[in-house]
Amino acid sequence: MLHLAPRGAQVVDGDFLRQIEGYSLTTAEILYRMPDHPLLLQAYIWQDYDQAPHFPVLQRFLDFWQRTLEGRLHTVRVASSRLVGPRDVAIARTLTHLH
């Protein structure tokens, strides 16, 4: 069902609300074995909002994958803006020498 906001009302983006709840954009590179050729690896890129460091949304997706799909998981590599981000870097305003 489509909900329309009244004219002049401000609409809050759902992704913004999720970020306030502690979610951040998470990307996972999933390597899996091809069902017909198990020696070959195929890459799948998954991206959604999730909560670091436990990643419950990604865990549900991987559980679904293992239950439903034939391609056996090989490696999952995760990147999240909550793990490392620009706010972790600060510019030094002064430089001093001890010796």
C-alpha cells in the first residue's frame, strides 16, 4: 500500500532512520563454489544496512543461502562504515620534536 504524506509535510527517509538506530551501510563480498564445478569460485556482492560488529541482517542472509542455495560458501569478507570511517582520522594541528 502506498502512503502519501500530506502536502507540505516533511518525509523522513527510512535509511536515515535506520542509521539513527545504529545501522550502517555494510558490504559483503561472498565467494562461493559453483554447484556444477566445485573447483571454481564465483563472487557475489551483497549490500544492505546492518549493525556492526554482529551483522544480524548479513547473518540471516547467509543462513538463507546455506539452507536454500546450492553454491557452498567459501569466504565472506565484510566492510562496514561502522568498522572504519573518516571520523577515525584527525588532522594534527601541531608537530613537535623531542630530540
